[in-house]
Amino acid sequence: LLVSKDLGKHLLEVEDLLQKHGLLEADISAQTERVQALNAAALKFSQLEGYQPCDPQIICNRVNHVQTCLEELGELAGKRRKELEDSRQLWAFFQEMEEAEAWIREKEQILASKTCGRDLSSVLTLTNKHKGMLGELGGRRALLHQSMKKGEQILAKKRFSPSGIQEKMREVRLRWKKLEEVMGLHQERLQEALNFFQFSAETDDLVAWLQDTYRIVSSDDFGHDDYSTQGLLRKHRGVVEEVEKHRAAVLALRKQLALLSPEHQQGVDVQIRVVEVEQLYGEVAEVAVLRQQWLQDALAVYRMFSEVHACEVWVDEKEQWLEKMVVPEELDEVEVVQHRFESLDQEMNSVMGRILDVNQVVQQLVDGGHPSSEEVRSCQDHLNSRWNRVVELVERKKTQLDSVLKIQNYLLEC
């Protein structure tokens, strides 16, 4: 049993042989105790005084022979165990190599059937799964490294033929290197797909924002009075700031497109999409500028109307006062009225400045081609005619006062 050359043809068989060898070693151990006891008992017969049933030398020779056979048996058992353990190490190595190859084949099949996704969500899911596979690859790499070290140790012992071991190690190394290359290429394709779909998603978001903003800046709501128009103008200035902030994102589209893979970069749809975004942004920016000007013009119109209204209220009040005013004949009363006209002159100078400002605003609106130019011009003409009437009334009343003053002064001199 101990000189058998059967070291097993696979790991399970070697494990079975080792188990049987363990039983044999236990039997030898049990027999060792029995042999030692028998030898001790036999040696007593070689030490008897007087009658000796057997030649003491024969007894000693027999004991030594049995002891030598027992020691040789122990050496054979130790040698057999060493050979079986080496065989187990060898077949364990081959099994680990087979498991590594099976794992590599499994991953190759998975990678061969994998796509790069059809949208951003699927690409992100596949990318997370691939990261998990890369982590698994790292763990398996450490195990393979340990298995290769075992193979090197087996080769160093030179107990078995190195050709099969070296060939298996070389084969697994090549398949592992190929797997790493395939995983690296797949990771690159996933990253390219991720870049493309992120670019597409950002472009779609930008287009959606520009379309919403275009609807806002192309609104025909310019307010109905000074207050509402001021509110719209404040909001529009915020929109203009946002449009300006998005300018960098639009300009960056070309750079992002250049970073895509040639497959995605040269797609006609992608290039058309970028051009459409740039054109849409240009339209939004242009309309935003126009709307700001229109809002400012509308605000100027409403403020002009407000100023005209204020001036006309003053004109109405002075017209009524002048038309109802009767030039007194008494000198004291004339002087009082004269003082009132002096105050009126100051008021008229102030109102005249406001009317001149109104005329200037109207001219600017008309020159700028404001859509309400006719209405604005009509309002201007009406105010100016009212103002001229007040001026005429004032001059007439002043003339009457001067006449009364001259008569009163003449009478006083007489």
C-alpha cells in the first residue's frame, strides 16, 4: 500500500487516497505500540540468568529486525503522505486554474452579449453594473495571483512534469489579459455612450429651456400702466440675466461635441441639433433685447401719459381760475391779483419744464418707430394746445391788469 504509485488523477481522488492513507497511518501507529510492547517483552528473555529458552542473540536480532521494519514502514508512510500532499497541491492548482478559466469564460460571454444602452438611464445602470464587475475582477485577480504563486512553488519542487503546469499558467494568463482588454474596451464604450447621452440630455434640457424662454420673451403683454410695466420690466431683466448665463452653455456645445467619440461626433443629427440650439439661442437673445426695448418704450409711454395727465390737471385748474377771474378795479385788489400772477409765473416755469420733457420723450418714441406713435403724438398736440391756451389766458389777464394799473396810477397822479 505504501509503495503504490497511484497518486490520483484529480483532486477528489487524491483527497480519497489521503483519507485512506490517514487510516493506514493510524493503523501503523497502533501497531507501533504493539511492536514496542512485544519487543520489550522479548528482550526480557535475552536477559534471563540460568535457563534460556532461546539464544539471546537470536532474540536481539529478531527485535532489531522488527524495529527496523517498523521504522522503514514509518519512513514509507511519511514519503507516501508527502507525495500525496504534493499531488493534492498539484490537482488543487489545476482545479483553481479550471475555476479561473470558467469564470473568465462566463465574463467573456456576458461582455459579448452586453450593449451600451439606448438612453442615459440604461447607460448609467450598465455603468454601475460594470463597476461591480471591475470590483469582482480585482478580487479574482488577487486569487489568480495566489494560484500562480502555487504553480511557481510546484515548479520549484520539480516533482512533477513542468510542461503541463507552465502551459496551463501561460494559457490562463493569456485569457486573463484578453479579458482585461475586453473589459477595458467595454468600459471605454460605456463612457463614450455616457458622454453622448449626457450631451444629448443636456442639449434637450437646453432646448426646452430656450423654448420656454422664447415664449416668455415673445409675450405681447407690456402692462397696462406704469406700475404693471415696471413689474414686467424687472422680471424681464431677470430673464435677460438668465439668457446671458446660458450663453456659456451654448458656446460649450461645440467643445463637448469635439470630445465625443468619432462615431457619435460625426452623426448628422447631432451636428444639426447643435446648430438648431445655437440658432434658437440667437433668436431668444434677439427677441429678449427687443422686448426689453418695447417694455422700456411702454414704460416711457405710460410715464408720459401720467405726466401729461398731471400737467392737464394743472392746466384745467388754471384755465377755470383764469376764466372765472374778474380783474378788480381797486388798486389794493389789483396788487393782490398781481402777486398771484407772480406765483403763477413760477408754477408755469415749472410746468413748462415738464411739458418740454414730455415733448422730448414723444419725439424719441416717434423717431424710434413706437407702435403708439400716433396716439402719443395726438396726446402731445392736445397738451401743447391746452398749454398755449393757458398762456394766452395768462397774457390776456396780465394785459388787463396792466391797463387797470395804468388807469389807477394816472388817477393817483391827478
